[in-house]
Amino acid sequence: MRFVSTRDNTHEVSFKQAVLDCMPCDGGLYVPSDNSEDLRRWILYADENTSFASLAGSLTSALINKEFSPIICETIASKAFPIDPVLKKLDDNLFLMELYNGPTGTFKDYGVSYLASVLETILTMDGEKSILLDATSGELGACMAKALRGKHLLKSVLVAPKGKLRSLEEEDFVWNGGNIYPIEVDGTVEDCHNLVRKIFSERSLVEKYHLTVANTANIGRLLPQAFFYTYAFSHLKKLVTGDMYYALGAGNYGTLVSGLYGWRLALPVNGFIVPSSPELLRDTMGNCVVPDSIVPLNDRNATDPSEPSNIERLEHVFKVNSLILKSFVYPAELKNEDVDNACKELFVKYNVFADKDLASAYAAALMRKETTKRDDGSVVLISRTSPALDKDFVKHNTGEVLELDSKLSGAFKPVTLGRKAIAPEDIESLISVLNSLNLLRLF
């Protein structure tokens, strides 16, 4: 598989280059080229006994077989995915896929772990080193701490508001031989994002320190999410007789985009249902539209490397496959009461606790049931985050109080650095940290 920028499809790069140098110089985002592989034989071969790691290894091998051997691809996946998603049958035509059973209670554990495994493999083969530079309000840092343990060629510089770092142990810190260099900022999370943006706006710094990111601006973080849908299909195909739809929350649209990539790779699916938003909505004719598309790409700012939206990737899929807009993505306009009622129904009818994201997905599916009920269609709800992380919403709608289990409690363990926080505008201190990682040969 080759990759191009959303803003220039004439210059193809390898998977390795797209992951290591995650932000194209033209300000776009890397996406699979139009000449995508057909993975139908791989997808149809898997069944309910296929583990997520095994499936991911096979699909990785099929996608990038010109860069890595099958053994290397299997190794990448086996190290990245020790835990399978959980699939549940709610009724004959409704299923639930839970993606939050990793160490931090969110689906991000899968993507971050895969990216770290891919990067460590690439760096080992090339004899290189790399630094992940990200802003975080806590969640991403918790994922990174778990994913980077045991890595030798990969470091992470995490920029977080003072007091927001969590789930880091003493052995994770670079100065103790670990892979995380946390920096606290005496400001807001937006101040942290601005510091990261300033670094990535200087191309010379990105090249000097071999910088990349762990958020979904990096295609290596986004692509493995396509495996979620393949896994669900392979485990449910004997239970579903009609069409299959996936319902999911909006987020930054990375989960939707990765699902569409799965479809382009020949995943049998009939559509994706999402809540409407200002970025993706239905027009007066009921068709799906992306309002940003009226602005030419050349007239837009460069993609945000610190807090990306995947709308531009979504536009690219729509441009290549224009009929998807009308027949494949189904936005549903929701009110707060629709989401609240959906949360209550999931609890009363199926004994499922739903955070706001899952409740929105179910509410959207109910809103578009005239589509999914045709030809005995089934819906797979995508649950991306533990409901215990949204306990106020759950309590408001169900009256039940959810507590964090021991595993998730560890993911929220506060971190005390004992180091002075930097000022929101102190870009020089951040550069100094990046420079120290090179000069002191701490890799």
C-alpha cells in the first residue's frame, strides 16, 4: 500500500515514510492512495475463532507486504494487541463491540500500541531513532506510558497542563531510563497544543529531531482502527443474515474514516451511522454533506498536528467515491433528549451502561432505523470508552453509580514530577528538552 497527501495525490510515499514523517509538507494528511488492495480473501478467511492480533497481523502483511515480511507483520500485531475487542449480541439485529478493555479504558490503547510497535520495528530495521511529540490532558499520556514500555529507539515528549499527567511510573521517565519525558505547562491544554504546533511549524526542527505524533494525524495510529470492523464482521457473519451497519459517535471522525478505509479494502458493510455535526450533516434533500468542502484545499490552513480533525480525510474518501455521500454514510440530527433516552433504553432493555458517545451512536441508529431495517439489516454499536469514565452522564440517566475498577483506577493515578512547570509561551524550554535527547544520547 502506498500513501498520498489529501492535498497532493501525485506524490506517493511508503507506509514507513508516512508514519515517520506524519505531516506532509503541503499541509494535508496522509491517506491510502486510490489504488488500494483488495483484501477480501483475507477478510472472508477469518471467523469467530480468529484473534484480533492474528487478524491484524494478516491484514498488516497484506497491506504492506512490499515493505515488511509476513513474520515481521505478525510480530508487530502480536506485540501490539494482547487483548481482543469484546462483541456482545443484544438482540437478533443489534450487536455491541466494546473497545475499551485495554489498560486505560479507551479505544486509543489499540491505535497507540500499534503505532509504537510499528515505529519500533521500522527504527530497528533502519538503525534510526524517533521522538513522539504530543500535547495531552492526561488520556493520551496514560496510553503512551503503557505502549512505550520496553521500547528502545522511541521516546515520547508529553506536554500537559500542570497537574493533569497521570498513570506514569518513575521508571517511565527518561531520566530514570524510561521512554517518557513529561513537561508540565503552567497553563491550559490549549497552551500545550500551541507549543506543539509551533514546533511542527518549523520544518527544520521536525527533521532535526525526527519528530512524529501519536494522535490520528499519524496514519499509523489511524489505520489499525480499520481492523475493528473486520474483526466484528468475521465474528458476526454467521449470526447476521442481512445487511450490516455500524453506528458510532462522531469524535474527530477518525473511527468513521478508518471504517471507510476498511470498506475500500473490500470489507462487506452496508453503511455507517453517525450523529450529525457542523462538520458532517444532512442537507435539505436528506443527503450527507461536508460543508468545509466548499473551501478549496489551497485556501485552508495547514492541518493541525497537535489536535487534528479527520474531516479532510473524509472529504478525500468522498471525492474518490462520490456515491458514498448519498448511500453509505448516514448522519442523524440528534437532540440532547434523544441521547439521554437512548442511554436509558440501552440500560433498561439490554442492561448496557452507555457513555454519551455510545448513547449518541444508539440514538443515531434509532433515528435511521428506516434504513437499517431494510432486508433484515443489523447494527453493530461501537463503544469506544468505558462508561465508568462518564459516570455523571450514566448516573443522570440510569440512577446507577459506576466506579472505576482496579485497572482503570491505575490509569488515573496522579503524577508528581517535582519539576518546575514551564510558561505557556516558553518554546525554548521545549526545544531544549528535544535537544537534550539528542545530545545526551538517551536513546
